[in-house]
Amino acid sequence: MKKLKALLINGSPRAKGCTYTALTELKNTLEQEGMEVELIHVGHKDVHGCIACRL
């Protein structure tokens, strides 16, 4: 049986704010259930759509 994986993305500009706290609680719960979880913070980065279309 394959191990389930989850990716949690924090889009808040505050790296350790309320969103982080909520995602950390979720991360801990999922890990207790045997899931592999990665939490990344992108709120401090410019996130853009596809640039291949030149739009």
C-alpha cells in the first residue's frame, strides 16, 4: 500500500502567523494518521501564473 502524501501551502505574508498555526495543527494530525506532509511558505514570494503563453 502506498503512503499518502500531502502538501500544505501557506500563502500568508506572515510566515509564522495564524495560517501557519492552523496548518501546523493539520500537519501534526495528518502525520499521526501516517501521512507524509510537507508545509511550505510562499506568502513572501511573487507567485505568478504560467508565463509560457506570454500573457
